[in-house]
Amino acid sequence: MREIQVKEISKIIKKLSIEASTIANDELIKKIEESEKIEESSVGKAVLKQLLENIKIGKTDKTPICQDTGFTVIFMDVGQEVSFVGGSLKDAVNKGVSEGYTEGYLRKSIIKDPITNPKNTGDNTPAILHTNIVPGDKVKITLLPKGGGSENMSRIKMMKPADGIEGIKNFVVETVKNAGGNPCPPTVIGVGIGGTFDYVAYLAKKAILRDFGDRNKDKQIAKYEIEWLKEINKLGIGPAGLGGKVTSFDLFIEVYPRHIATYPVAVNIQCNSNRKKSFVL
Amino acid sequence: MSIKLTAPLTEDKIKDLKIGDEILLSGTIYTARDSAHQKLVDLLKEKKDLPFDPNGSVIFYVGPSPAKPGQVIGAAGPTTSYRMDSFVNTLLKVGMKGMIGKGPRSQEVIDGMKKYCGVYFGATGGAAALLSKSIVKAKVIAFDELGPEAVRKLEVKDMPLIVINDCKGNDLYVEGQEKWVEE
């Protein structure tokens, strides 16, 4: 067994929290630059230029690129030969989030009691932690600060098997259409198909972790990713919803086997800052 | 060419604005979002004073990130506006003239802007570090306990905005997008 001190996890999560909110990924910068060339609407182009300028300011001033530094969602692939020592893994994760959001001057957006008490937890904890046991002795941590505006536009639907792939496509495109300018387009679209009510939403969120252009390994699904993105970019929503050709940067589909009676689909929308940072320990 | 405007606004300053007009806004504005709107409207119901003069006011829907030492404010981009829709007409009625946010408004809000002559400005969602550069002063004036949702008084200089809904009931989201739809 490989022993890992949980305090190492706290340190990594603290660092990833700050970096994810203030330093845009290179692939995002490249994508916005490419989109600025493709976009034909002048107001759309102007918005994309603002986003590039914003990213530069964020990096120089170490200021978050978006004020909504999100709900901290953490995906952890844990090698089954790893043993965590020195305390609770969950506590260590939350300690990292707390320190990162406090010392990094990130916004704390979490309300303790979702129903009655609008009291902020004060340090953006608790995080949402997804652990996945995998072979090996490594731990891969991916941190995704998820903003509320784009999360609000995400949808889930238990469709009928008879609705077929066409029905799913229509639901995905309709969801993006109805979202309009709300989720800060150009967006990234994560689609989950299959599994159960809970699992399909997880798949959709996992889908937005993929890098631009990293198509699904299944050739048919990869084709759907390209086709549906094309459909979405015909909607005319454009950057910031002001009209244009670039409504979404990319679309990713993750699938899982389904029950004979069900056909679950989830669409998770990610905003134009597409924040995510990973580290392998 | 951008149009320079100074807040507080008056009907005279905004009645000729058209959707798509690029604006550079200076002057005094206030921040409020979800919980703060509920509290503002509750104060009006109880016939109490608001923490700021609503007459000619501009409300920016934002919950900024904390300022670092030496900074006026942290990142400060718009939050999605539709969540504030149900409170808007009450505020327009007491003199609010402008709103800054992102995303479409309900018909009720668009009708209210027409009735009371108000304007909805769009700021680019996701350009929060850039927008914070146009904020030169910031001070919490009410509901400090709400943290990022507290009401702040901001002094802004040339904040880059675009007119989404004007006094005449037009909507840039609808008209802007229609041009680019491919069948």
C-alpha cells in the first residue's frame, strides 16, 4: 500500500482552488481566440475580445476571472493501492477548500441551510466530492468551481426509450435554446445518457471535464457530439446572448448502460470561463 | 461610438437610448442581488426607507469576490437577472431607472420599463476582472450579514455596458439573436 498523508491533499486542493479561479487554461484562451476569428457578429466579436482581456487581467492581478467562484466540485480518482493516513479525507478536502477560498480572496457562495437560514458557511465549504476507485497507486484530483448561473440552466429528463436518440438531441438543443444568454455563452455542454436519475447528472458533469476536441472513444457518439454542437451553433444565441455564430465552444457526451424501462438524459451547462484544474499525486 | 452616461439617471438622460447602444457609465450605483432584493422590497412594504435614495438609481446585480489588500473590490461581473424579475416593478415604481445584469427579463419587467421609463443594461458575464477595473470606490451600506450579497454603494468610471431593453419595450436579446438563427 502507498500511504498518502491527508494534509498533502489539503495543500493540493488549496492550490487548485486559487489557480482554477484566477488562471484560465491555455486551451480556453486558444478556443476564444479561434472563436473570435469564426464569429461574424461584431458585437459577438467584441464580447470575445473582452473575455480575452479579462483573462489577462485575472492572471496579472491574481483576481478571479469571474466573481462567482462557484460550488467547489472535486473529482478524485483514487488508486486502490492507496491508503490515506493522518486524518479524514473528507475533512482534508474541506480544509483545502476553506484555506484556498479564504487566502485566495475567492467568493464564498455556500449557504448553510438551503431551506430556512440564508447564512453563508463563510469559507465555501462543504465541497461536493466524487471519489472513484481505480487500479494503481496514484490519486488524480480535478477541481471544478461551478458557477450558479450556468448550473441553473442545466436540466435532467427521464425520457422514454421510444424517444430515441432524436428525442435526446432535441432535448439537448432545446435546453441550450431556453438557456439563451443566461449561462454566459459561449458555453460548454456536458451530456449524460443512461444510468439512473442520479448517475446521469454525474455523467453530464463529468463530460464537461474533457478537453476541447477530445471526442468520445465511441465513433458514433463522437459523431453526435460534433452534429449536436453544430445544431446548437445555429441557434443564433452567440457570445453573451447578443446574437452570433458561437453559442457553445464544445459538447461532450458520456454514456452508461440503462434499465430497459428508462432513458435518462442530463444536460450540464458550463459557462465561458470553463474553470478546471487537475493534479496527479 | 459609446454614449457616456452618469448615474443617478433621469428620464431625460435615458428616454432616447436604443437597444444595442454602447454605454460608458460613470457615477454612483448600488449593488443588490437575490436576498438583498427581498429585503429592499420588504422595507418598502413596511413603508420604511431604503438604504439608498431609489430616485434615479441604478442597481447592479452583482456579488463581488472579496477585495485583496490595496484593491477597491474583487472580481465584479453581473449575475443572471431573471431571479430579480419579481421585485423589479416595485423598485421602478419608487424611481429606480437602471439595472445592470445579464440574461433576458420577463415580459412583466419589460412592460414595467416601458411604463416607468427604465433601462436594462447588459454587462458581459464572465468579464468580472475587467469590469472591476471601472469601479473606483466601494462601500457596504446595508445588510453586511449577507456577505457577497450585501448592498454596496459603488462609484464607477466608464463601465462598459450595452442597452438590452430600452424605454420603448425593445429587446436586444430577441432582435440580436433573430439575425443569426440558421434554419
